[in-house]
Amino acid sequence: MESSVLLLLIVLVGFFLLLVRGHPKARGHLPPGPRPLPLLGNLLQMNRGGLLNSFMQLREKYGDVFTVHLGPKPVVMLYGAEAIREALVDQAEAFSGRGTIAVVQPVFKDYGVIFANGERWKALRRFSLATMRDFGMGKRSVEERIQEEARCLVEDLRKSQGAPLDPTFLFQCITSNIICSIVFGERFDYKDRQFLRLLDLIYQSFSLISSLSSQVFELFSGFLKYFPGTHIQVSKNLQEVLDYIGHSVEKHRATLDPNSPRDFIDTYLLRMEKEKSNQHTEFHHQNLMISVLSLFFAGTETTSTTLRYGFLLMLKYPHVAEKVQKEIDQVIGSHRPPNLDDRTKMPYTDAVIHEIQRFSDLIPIGVPHKVTKDTLFRGYLLPKNTEVYPILSSALHDPRYFEQPDAFNPDHFLDANGALKKNEAFMPFSTGKRICLGEGIARNELFLFFTTILQNFSVSSPVAPKDIDLSPKESGIGKVAPTYQICFLAR
């Protein structure tokens, strides 16, 4: 499929090249990079390994800050923890704009809390953070929600009686139920057909967004959008999820009690009503729909993929799982569920979770940023709206901060005394003003789910540890964990 799309692309571009002379110079003074061809940009410098591998090769020649033309569009690449922090933290406001991901742009457009810009983004982010805090930490804390979900998972895993199973949808169920309880005000049974359909749509979409064909689409979306391809299936999948969200919003509207909002949707509807006379309000139906889609998608797929990678790593390195279980036995025991207060007393387990996040490298290219004004950065002038890719993978694998960047080693996060140590290059949730707004909930989920499972079960694989392949199924904007079988054996 990819090769046929590429061939079609080259034929079409060849025709357009006859009509084009030269390449327009960008305003400002962009960082160095390979010379682009008209319309093609730096296509000839891209290899079959995908965008990340291509960028890594270019970085060796051009350094930590360089420019790549994705088709006709110049994009500035930031490599390594120092360059990323210098931009996203030291010049946080200037780099706080959100760029586009071509394959989801027709659905998200510039709406919702993830892809909005300017005052729209600021208003939606303030509202989302406050509302998630209220319903994640308020009457019923997020800790209690996760503990209840972990209990449900343990009951379900006991029914498997140690038989091999694919954990993909179970891990999706537990992480999705946490965000669902905050956004929709309810959790779903693991066998609920509608729920499983939504999870399948999200999993399929994340895989397609991360595929090689989506990366080709990113280069030439301007005319590839008129041809069949991955982008059509992604839009179709996300539209089906939006249809469900729309039905849920209407049910909320019909049963809304202004004195007792139940969840994110209720709170948003009340804010819409309050601001209905404001012609410039950002609290309208479109922003509600896309914000809920954003929270549901991100809250389901990111943490569940991290858990899938985490337990695959425990199968690959059983001695690490054994050390975690030893710490669980010493600190928690077997007669009570783990709680968040346990985390500070369990430095090895915490280091393992940090290393799982670093090694799994879930969003390797990072979600695109753009500069909100003409910006001077390291001696270069980036014109307003220039897109910027903070390559998070380069920070998580930065050899200046991690002794063995390509190896799974929890010691990366432990000091000489065995205590947890911070690392400036650890930014799996990105950093700066656009840092993932669900970071706190995700960190709590990872700790409580991971420890509860290993408190109750030992894990084993039908495949010998040395034969377990950690290679991702897809690696593009996101990284998709390989499918595998795991046995949960009651302890």
C-alpha cells in the first residue's frame, strides 16, 4: 500500500514540477537542514524506516536544531533534552502554539483542548484542568476510582485461571473507565459491547495514526486527501466515536440538574448556558464534542499502551518483576490494596515505572507545536506559526542523561543509595505549557494498576524471555506495543 501511494505521489509531483520554478524562501532565518526540492521538500532524505529514523539521521549532520521540509512545509526539529527544555520551558509562551497532525486534522480541526490555539486553548485548558480536578479529586477521589477499577480487574484476571491471554483490551478497559467516570460519569462492564466497540475504534485509530502511510500523508496531505488512504478510515472511526459522544451529551442535557453536576459534560453544559449570550464564547457545542473526544482518546490509549509495554518488559526481564514483588510484599503485604502513599516508600517500583515510560517512548516525535510570534531561538529567527517538533524520543534516549539509553534499566532512576532520583530528560508527557493535562491521573493509574496486578499475580509467557520481541507494531506520531500472550498466575 505504502509503495503504491509513494509511486502515485512521485508521478503527480513530477507533473507539478513542470509548472513550478524554484522554491520560495521562507521569512526569517531558519536553522540549517537539507536543501528542499520544490513541492517535494525533503522527500528524498526520508527513508522507509519512517519519519523518526529519517530525523535521527539528519540530526547527525545538522545538530540538535535543524529544519526539515515535510512536503512544502518547513518544520523545525528540536533534538535532545536541552534543546526541548530551552524552547518549551525557557520560552514557554512563544512555543505554546499547537501544530497540526494531518491525518486527524479533518476531525479535530482547531477545536478541543488538545488542538486549539490562542484564547480558545487557554480557556478550554483552564476549564478542563479545574473540572478534572473537581471530579478526579473531589467527592470521590481519583485514587478510590482507580482502586475500585483495579479490584474489578483482579476479579476478571482470576477467572482466566492462568491461561494465556492478550491483555490489550483489558488494559484499555481499566484506563478508559477512569477517564469515562470523570467525563461521562460512569464506568462500563468489560463485556459491554458498545464499550468494546469504542475501545476497538480508538485502538485501530491510534495504530493507523502511527502507521507509515500516515507519515507519508503528513508530507503531502494537500493532494493525497483527495485519494483513498488511511486518513479516510481514521476520520470514519473517530466520527463513530463522536456519534456516541453526541448521544451521551444529549442524555446529559435531558437529565441535567444545575445544582448537582455529575461529571465533565454536565459542568461544560452549565458553562455553555451561563455564557450563551456571549457571542465570542469558546464554550459551544463543537468545543465540547472535540474536548470530550480528546480526553477520551488520550485517557484511554496512552496509559493502556504503557501498561502493555510494562508487562511485556516484565516478561522479558522476570528478575525485575520479582524485585518489584519483593518490595510490594515488604511495604504493602497481601491484605490491603496499594495506595498512593505507598509510592514514596517503594523507590524501586517507582523507578521501574519511570523506566517503562522512558523505554516505551509512547509519543516519540511529540505532538507538534508552533511558535505564536516571530521568535529568536539559538540565533535563528522562527517566523510566527512555524511548526516545531520536540522529538521526545531524543530526550528519553539522550546519552547525556541516561547511561544505557537503548537498554531497559531501572537504575537510570535510582541513586547510589537506592532512592528515586529525578532526571531532567524524563518528559514522556512533554513539558512546558502544553504538557499533558492528564499527567497526574496517568501517573496514579500506572502506579496503582501496576502494583495491584503484581501484588495478586505472578506473570509468565508462553515464549522464553530471550525470544520476546520488544519491537513496536507501528512507530510514527505514536508507538504501538506489539501484541503478545501473558499468563496471570495467582500468588
